[in-house]
Amino acid sequence: MRSIWQYTFLNSTYASTETVNGSGNSTSDTGSGLEGVIQIQPGDHIPLSPRHMLKTFVDYTATSRLSFNLNLIAASSSFARGNENNLHEPDGLYYLGSGKSPGYGIVNAGSRFEIHRNLELVAQLSNVFNKRYSTAAQLGATGFTTDAAFIARPFPAIGGEFPLQQTTFYAPGAPRAFSIGTRVKF
């Protein structure tokens, strides 16, 4: 049996002050769902960069022709794109969603059977527990309410501009999948 463990601590932060588009961020200079900008300060965490990542792999050889493997992939939460200043807070009216992608952990399993010296049968079960997770997030405008009703312009005009409701959009992770195939060795 062999195992591999990999851990990464990533402290990715901005090194200088910057002004960027902050339309989806509750701390934008205009607020209330209107387009605006946000200020990034040195030390603010860069979005889409989880601080902690863990990958493990265990391979067990049952016989000279049969082996099994199991791995775990885990990542801590990370800030959403659009939340570069790390200060976004939902208010339940103009701004929905946390501005973060939650942490996750998934398990994958596989096996290998040697049919011939140069030919293997391989099987892989990804996301064994069918965990629902997201790998990234982004702040942006939405026309949908929390009840999934569509409202293009839910708020009255402010100074001639119509505010938009903003939310956190998530990039979904892959669901459970099973594959089987052959591997040819030369």
C-alpha cells in the first residue's frame, strides 16, 4: 500500500491599493444596487484562492493483478470574484448571497485489473458521495428573486438609474460519475 498527502497553505493577498469595478459588491461607492467601484487594500485576499487545500491518495494492491485506490480532494472557502475587498455583506434586499464560495471535500475511488501484461481494465467512481459543491463564485446582477420569480427591474429609479438586485453566482462542481475503460501499456 502506498499513500500520498499534499497540503497547500496559500496566503494570496494584494500588495497595493487599487480601485476596481464593484457593481455586485455591497460596499461599492454608490451602494443600493447601482454600478460603482470598490477599494482594494494591501492584505485583502485575492478572490478564487482558497487558503487551505488538501489532496490525499491511497493505493492498495490486493493481488499482483488487482489494485484499488481512494483519494480525497478538499479546499477551504474563498472569496467570490467581485469581492476583492473581502467586505461584501448581503442585506437581503439589494444584495443576496455571501460573496464567498464555501469549502468542500470530495472522495473518488477506482480500481485496476491487469488482464494481460500490457492491458488493464480500469474503473473510476468520481464524487463517491455525490456531494453538491461549488468550485468558484462571482458577484453579479440577477433578475430572479429568492422565490425564483423573474423581475427585470425590481426597484424604483434613483437619480435616473435603476438599481439591480445583486447575488452570488456559483460554479457547480462535478456530480457523481462512473467510468470504465482499458489502459494499454507499451
